[in-house]
Amino acid sequence: MASAGIEDVYAREDDQAWTKIQEENKAILTEITELCNRPDRKTPEVLFLLGGPGVGKSSLVNTINKALCGKYYPKAKTGSGNAQSKTLTLQWFEHSGVQMFELQGAQKDAFSKCLHLLPNVIDAAGNEDHNSAELREILEMVFGGFIPPGTSVEFLQDQQKEGKVGCLKRLYPLCNEEWKVTKVVFVASCKEPLPTQMVECLNEVLRAYDKKTGFPKFNIDVFVVITKYDLVEEQKRFPAVRQQEQITMEKFLEHEREVATHFSIDGSLKHNSIRWVSYVDGHSEDNPFIENIALKFVRQMMQPGRSKHQVENAPSTVVTPLVEMSRDAERWLAETNVNMKTALLVLVAALIIALIYHLLTRSPESKMDL
């Protein structure tokens, strides 16, 4: 039986719904333009895509690009299923991969003057499900803006093998403010188990704080995109465009709840988790319903995050050298006290043993003198 084609999607949508979603998309384009032109918008957002191999990170990039420029361009290389990811570098898509000459129609009207403020996207290689010091170091360096765009992930891993964890900080001592990640998008497939170890690795990195000031190292919001929603049986908006095994809505909701638990977003699931459908190679004809998801996502990514307090912008050192010296002195005194008590006990025991030995080994003449 042939899989449902994109034409079948069109056939199942009445003209009224079609027109309504197109009008909504134009309104969202306007909203994104307004977010670009906010007076406090000095630099574009930097989105970092994290997830396992084959979950749809590259397809997500291509879909965002299509929604923002109006025409489908396969900018990001896409893998297939659980095969090894084709993404071997920290691919940097400036302004979501959109170029001025590619803008079409409504998109051209919206972004021709603010293209430079559309989000930058970093598409990283698919990682195995693990939580390691090596991966934490790479994430910390990327989030902090230390790793240049386009750097090979394999190069970073090879450097760690030769120089051990910590070597990347020596290789890349300076950060670039424009490279700093502002939002992390964790990409998970509804058909694959959630990589919980990778999630915990990410959470550990984002929980890190500066040991001198006490403030968090990163001011980064986390969002989760659950891909391949078109393979859910009960939803009717997006019939599967490929012959793939479908899943039930019950299974999808179970996966969604697991995501909420591991990311601690139970109370903000609708805001921080997105049900995603991508354009894919060979099925990239205009579909305003897919673009609606992508445009809402971009709008969400461009919403201003939590503003830093002025104290956070210029933090003072709480743990000063004097505090450290005081702690070292207290620790030394505590250790010394324990050692002195032990030494006294040993000394007393030695004196008792010496006295007993002396009494037992005295000569007979000495005993008669007593």
C-alpha cells in the first residue's frame, strides 16, 4: 500500500482551514519581525541542537530555513534512522541558514531589513547516550562561546584523548560573545527511547555555578522538540509521507511525560516542549501547517529570556583569597588537632609500655633494693 503523499494532506484540508493557517503564518512572520526590531535586540539568539543520531536535528534546521525564506533548501545534511550521523562538525547556520537572495514573497517583505537578527543555529553531531566528563567539557566550551563554528567534533574528542579532560580550555582560552549559546533545543524522536544519560549530562552542565561568585555559569533556557509527530496514528493533520511504522497517541503521550519528568518541565510542558513535523527530502512541497509549527518555534526562540539583575552583570567575588586562606587555616587546625590527640595517646601508651618493660627487666639487685 502506497504511503500518503503531500497531495493527500492538501485534499483533507478544507479551503477555510487552509486560508486561516496561511493568514496566521503571515501574522507570525510580522511578530518575528517585531521581535527582531526590539530595541534590546542587539545580537541574534544562538540555538544549540542536541540529541542522538537520526532523531531529526538536520531536518529541523531545513524546516526552519524553509519557513523563514519561503523555499525549501536542504542546507543541513540529513541522516537516516539509527545510522551514524552525517553531521561531523559543529555546523553553524548563520541566521538559520537564510540568505538575502533566497527570501521569497512575504518572507522577503518581513526580513529583508532584519535578516541579520534571525537566530543562529548550531547543529551538533548525534551523540551516544552517555554522561561523561569529556562531553560535559565540550558542552561547557560550546555554551561559553569558546569553540569556533565549524570545528570538527572528532578533533575535539581526539584532543581530549591525547590531553585528557581540561585540555580544551587550554586550546581555546578566549570566548567570543557572539558564539555564546542562549537557548538549548534538545531534539528527541517519539519513536526512540529518550537518551536519559545525555539529558542528565546536559542538566549537570546547566546546573554548574561559578565557585567565586555563586552565580550560574550559563543563563540558558532549554526547550525540547519531539520529532516525527506525523507518525502518530490518531492525529489527522499530518498523514505520514513515508512508509514508516506508526505509534499510538498513548505511546506519544507517555514519551512526552517522560520528557517532562527528566527536564523538570511538568508545569510548563506546552511552553517548553514542541510536537514537531519536518519537511524532508523528496517531500518538501509547501505545507502551511508544517510551516506554522516552525514559525511558532522561531517566535518562541526569539522571546526575551530572564533578564539578569545588574549584580549578575557585574558579579563581585564572594570567595576571596582571604576567605580561602581562612578556610585552609581552619582545615589545617582541625587536622592538626586530630593528629595531636593521636600523638598524645601514642605517647602515653609508649610511656606505660616503657615503664612495664623497665620493671620486668630490672636486675635482681635492683629488686632487693626496693
